[in-house]
Amino acid sequence: MNASASSKFPIIARIWKSTIGRKYLVALTGVVLTLFLAGHLVGNLLVYSGPEAFNDYAYFLHHMLHGAGIWVFRAVMLASIVIHIAATISLTRQNKAARQGYEHQATIQAKKSSLVMVWTGLTILAFVIYHLLHFTVRWANEYNTAERYKEVVVEHGEQVTRHNAWQMVIDGFSWWPATIFYVIAITLLCSHLTHGVQSMFQTLGWRSRKTSAVLDKLSIGYAAFIWVGFVSIPVAIQIFGFGR
């Protein structure tokens, strides 16, 4: 953070300059992202209920608060991701500098763990960008133009044309490279989650000798739930022909 930004936002600057401040930023944005994953998964699983239920869900999301809600939500999520990654990288670089000159096996292992978290985090960021381009911006595909992605429904006695998000998901995961990339990214995400949720509990002071074993199992169980849920959709479409 430069001097100009520090003078305009002194509280933010003090938080960022503090090691514990950055750790709390990582933990709190981690909470936001962890809760988002659970909510996003529940919504995505509606794909199994068929076009009507899934398209109703998609229509609701894009028309919350007259269309402004989805953009506020996206802004919060994007800010959380950027802060989470930036703070993690900053802490990793600080730890690396502090360890030079007195490294031993434990600190070397810790450094490797931190580096893995950074690289999996960056890979996940790349996937998020691709996912947004694919399904949100709908770049380099026909999701915005082809008639098969339009659906006519009756609302309040009037015909309304809306996006057929269900068909978009089915067609998107019918292309095997997208399915493979998605499964790899979700696997990395859940590996990141297992360690990240444990660290989150530690930073927020929710972890103790009595609760550590339970929280570790909770972290692994949550990551497994997220992995099975998200991966099941492209696998069902690509391998078992769901919706095709």
C-alpha cells in the first residue's frame, strides 16, 4: 500500500501493516468465501430438479433488488477474493524473509505449505475468471444469442423471455475439456479449503486443544461435501448423460 493510499485510509493502512491484521483479513474473507461456496452449491444442485426450478433460481438471482443485488454480491465476492489472495501472498513473503538464515525442517515444511496455498489460490483465481467468462459474461460462446438458450414463461399473465441457464449448464459441461478443468479446479479448491478452514478457526480463536480434533474433522468433512456436490454435476452430465 503506497503513502498516498495510507494517508487517505489510515485505519486500513494500519490493519494492512500489521501481521495480525492481515491474518484477520485472510480469516474473515475466508469466512465469506466459505459461506458463499455452501450457498452456491445449494443453488447449483437445483440443476437436478430440472429446467424450471434451476431457471427460476437463476432468474431470481439476476433480478434481486431490481438487478442491483447480483452486482453488489459480485463486488463483495470479488473484493473478498482479491483481499484474501493479496493478504496471503503478503504474509507468505514476510514469512519467507523472516525464515532466511535459520531454516530447519519444521520451517521448511511450513514454507512449502504456505507456497502450496498461494499457488492453489492463484490457480483457483484463474478458474474463477474462466468460470465467469464462461457462464456469466458468456464470452466466446452462443449462450447470449442462440434460441436454445432462451425460454418463454408466463408471469403475471404476460409472456416473458428469460435465459435458459439450465441448458447452458448442460451444454457447458458436455464439452469434456471444461469438465476436466472444472474437476481439477474444484479438487484444488477443496485441498485449499481443508487447510484454510483449519487456519481460519485458529486465527479467529475458535480452536483449542479440546476443539482441535472436532474442527479438523469438520474442515475435512466440509471440503468433502463441497467436492462431491460440485463435481457431481459435470460428472453426471459428461459421463452419465444427464440432461442430454
